[in-house]
Amino acid sequence: MGPTFVMKEPQPRHTPPTGRLDRPVAPQSIESAPGKAQGLSLNATRWHGPTAARDSSGFGPRWWALASLCLVFVACGSGSPSPPPYPHVLLITLDTTRADHLGVYGNAEVKTPALDALAAEGTIFTRCMAAAATTLASHTSLLTGTYPLSHGVRRNGYFVGEDNLLLAEVLRDAGFYCAAFLGSSALTSKSDLNQGFDVYDDQFSLQVEAGGRDQDQRTAAEVSKALLDHVDGVLRLQEEQGDFPERLFLLAHYFDPHAPYAPSASMAERYGASLGVGDFDDIESAVVVQQRRVLGEGEPGQSWGQQAVIRDGLSEALARKVPGVPTQRGRELAKLYAGEITATDDAIGTLLAGLAARGLLDDMIVIVTADHGETFWEHGNFWNHGLWVSETDIHVPLIVRFPDGRGGGKRVDEPVSGVDVMPTILSALGLAVPTAASTQDNPARGRSLLPAIDGQALPRRVVFSEATQPGPSLETRTAEGAPAWGNARKPQAARLGDWKLVEAPYLDLKQLFHLGRDPGERHDLLQAGPLEPAARAALGDLELAFERWRAAAQPKSSAYDVSQTDVLRSMGYSEAGDDE
């Protein structure tokens, strides 16, 4: 017997109270769709249609219907409108997944056959930069097409302000049925990332991680199964109810590669790992050994370990003087991480095969990307994401596959960003990004990558990323008492072609790299003597781009939800909390 769905009538947009403590907690089950989700049941009488018109933006279902018809008539002239070119969209987000750990990105050791096969049918963006180095901020950028300094989510535990417009809201107003299946509580419905989804499934089966701490998540295999089971119920409703939407937007989030690294015994054996599990204690031990290589015995009273630097930040020595050599324990952790990547790939293969068997994949755009990577031993933020913006932290995969072969076999080397995902999907569907701020030269927003998929050169543009750690210790207010952009003092990166500038204001540190010649970021050109003319010109361009990007900061309202502190700490985010 298939899943049952009990969904509600569309809920009005509400203004969340300050502090979030008294916010109602959304149900954590498909049985009752959270937030603004609308109701659906296998025993229900009707699907209730798109949400009501948006209250502040002026964009609602009637506007979108008119816009869609206009696009159709412009394309086809008078006469009967043609059917939508791509009825379905699947967005797959991989948590903590480095681009260099997929076969299609050149890794011959880590096996990812499902993603490699998908990429062979699609366009591969070889230089995609995550907008932020932790899960919630980066996912919010994926679903809003904006950088954190616009959408306002500083780090995990914050909520997504309702004055943001999310991809699911736009697609639902355009007639899509929207369902998300999450692998981790980092994206819980408490974050309000569920805006626009008809179903937002954040039920987690694994309550305790291998080391004994709470870790609300579920395996990649469970995510794929839950999504396919749900699709079966949706397909039955489409057969039974003539007015049920036929277009689907599905989001699948896979969390397995995130620490702790705990693949199945067979997967660990496949990669020759002698450790059964790489839990947080194993990671902490590996971090301390690497820190002592750089710092010796350090200063009296110095705090050691991963949690100390997450709380207080890196020293300049850790930012600059890391040899990048693995320890034996580090190698073992990397093998377990590889096992988690392959297990995730297996689950994605199951998902794609299931969608194909149900007749959906042949009409479905599939986009695969990651929220961020993971530094191992290469840089001073050992076994971390969030503290820095090295390529190990922010270089992520981006694969776009069209069912009709559009863009198949292409590789695009121009740097792009996670903020480009939303406008790319909308443009592929013939929908405009519904805001006047979507101009190509706005540094706070993304752009459609459809021209590159169609073989055109993308205009050169600077892309950005920012760290989200350390947390409250760096998040200050302006002299006037108004909230500043909370991540303004944390490390930030700007990339133009092969040139990359890193600035860490809290350390008063700048680094300039040429990634074409130095992909591992081992040689800071600002420390190597006088700059050659090309490097001087690139530095000036990147500094100016940083100024424009920061000047565009208009963070939307958000705040930290203290009810998430315990679970975030259990996931290794010791900066969870807020000093405001």
C-alpha cells in the first residue's frame, strides 16, 4: 500500500516573531505538510491549486499564468499553445561533496558511476563555486538565486526570511507540484526553507551517530526510497483526479558524506579502510595532530582541536603555513569519506532508475550540485567546512542534464556559482526571475547558465563565496546599533577566470592565487614578491569586484533559532548559538 498524504489548504504568509522561540513547530511528517504547504491525500477530494497571490512582491498565480502564455505565444505565434518543453525538474543536492571526488571531475579512485553516466548526457560545469561553506546558507542561495548577503541566512540555525522568493514558490505558482526529501536536520522545516513546497519531508531515522551523539539524519538509500514512494502516490492521484498537477519539482538532499564518516562495512572494505567509523573523536584527533605540525606546542593556554577553531577562528599561522601532508589517520578518514560518496552515488542511481521506470525521467531536467566541500589535511581548517574558502571547501560539482539531449557532452570552464541554479531552471522553463533586481550586472544575484548549455560563451563575471564560521564571536553590530551583515568579517573569496582573491578581515589577511597554475592554492602570490603585470591587474579587478559585491549587501530579516542549538552542536557546529 502506498504512502498517505494529508495536506492543508494554503496558509497565508506570516511575519515570524522576533527570536523564533515562540514560533509553531511544523509537523515533521508527510502526513501533515509543514509551513505553507497545501494539503493532499490519497483519500482527498481535490488538489487545491496554487497558492494565493503573494502579498508583497505582486507576483501570483495569475501573473505567472499570463507570463507563461505570453512566452508560449511569442515562441509559437498565434494558434494553440504548445505543451511545456520540460514537464518535470529534479534538483539533487549533495552535502559536503568535493568536486574532485567524483569520477567525472577526474577522480579515478572514488567510484561514482551513476553521476558519471548522468554527466555524460548533460553539461558539466567544471568550475562551480558554492555561495557559502555550510549547508543552510548555501541551500538558501541555490533556492533564491542570491548570495547570503542578500537572503540574510548567516549560517546553520538561522531561518529563511519570508521576504525571500524561493524557487519552489515560483514553480508552484506556475503549476508545479513541489516536494522535497531531506537527508539532515540542517535543513529542517524550522529553517523555513520549506516555503513553496507542497510536501517537505524532514523525517530522520538515524537519531544517534556512531560516536553516540544525536545526529538527526537518514541515509541516502532512505532518501531515494522515500521520494520514490511519494512519487508513486502522486502518480496515483494524477490518474484519479483530473485537476491534480502533472508537472513535478522534486528536491533530493543527500547527507551521507558529512561527518561522521560511517559507510557500511562493505563500503569501508571496498576502499580498504581499517577504521570502521570515522566519528567526531577520530576527526578531533586527526585535527590536533595536524595543528601541532604547524603550531608546535603553541602559546600557553592555546585551545586545540576542531571545535576551538570553529568557535574562535584560525590563527594566521594556520591560514598560511600548512604543509598539506596527510597523516595515517587522515588517510583512513579519507577512505571512509570516499565510501560515503559511493554509497550516495548508488542511491542516486536507484532514484534515477526508479524515475525512469515510472516514465518520468524522459521528461525531466536533472540538476546535480553540492552545498559545499570538505577540507581534509590540505589547509588549516582541517576536516572542516565553514571556516575558510579554499577550493576544498567551495569547489563543487554542477551537472545539468536535459531529457532531449540539450547541452549533452559539453564542459563549461567559465567559473559559475550556486546562485546560478535558480535562474537557470527558470529560464529553461520559460519563466522569468520575478524581480527587478535580476539584472546581469547585479553582483548579489545569479544568472542563467542556459546560454552556455546551448554553446554560447558566458560573459566574464566574478563569482563569490563566504565562510560562515566562526559564529557569534565575529558577528557584530554597527556603531548605530543596526545589524551589520553578520559574515562581513569572515573569510570571503572572489574568482575571475583563473584568478582567486581570498580576504579574511578578522585576520587582516589577503591571499591571491592563480588556480590554473596552482590548483591546490599552495603559493600565495602576495607573499611571493612583486606581482607580475597580469597579477596586478587581476588583483585590482578582484578588489573592485569585492567592493561592489559588499556594497550590494541588503540582508533580509533573519535570526538564530535557539531551539536548534543542541542538534547543531551534535553535528559538530560548536558555534551554534547567538550573542545578539
